[in-house]
Amino acid sequence: MNSKEEKEFINKLRNKISNIDTTNILNSDTLECVTQEFAIIAEDFWNKYSKLINITKYSKEWWNKECNRNLATYQASRRKRDWINYKKMVRMVKQVFFDNRI
């Protein structure tokens, strides 16, 4: 948390939001317009700065797409054979990863 990117995101969002004209909020219609403008700004910034991450309890450096696929296969079928295949594959991926690091 509090990374350089996060601080940059918050500062830019704060600056953009501070430019919203809130001086003429006289009724619910103008409040609705200001709220919509805020929502659009927040969504645009979120889409620009965010990225999709698949976080699981297995999120480690060695975890890869093959791990995701095999885990999903097992979760869909719940067959013992798929579980065994998944565990073998994980052992192999870990071994290759750590052999390369050593």
C-alpha cells in the first residue's frame, strides 16, 4: 500500500474532483448532475489505473496460468483424478521455479 502509483492515482483523482463545480447545488437535479460527474470521473480513473489480478490462497511467484487452469478443472469436476493431476502439476511448477532460482 501507499506505493508511488497509488499516491499518484489519489492525487490526480483529488485534483480532477476538486474541479467539479459545486457552487450551484440548489436542488436534487443539480446534486444529481454533480454526483453523476463524480461517478464518471471515479470510474474513468479506476479503469485507467487498475488492473485485474486473480488472487487466490495460492498466489505465489511460481503460480502460473497452468496452475489456474488445472485448479479450475478440479473445481469444476471435483474428481480425485483431476486433484491428483493438479497436485502433480503444482509440484512440477514449484520444482522448476525453485531450481531456476537456485
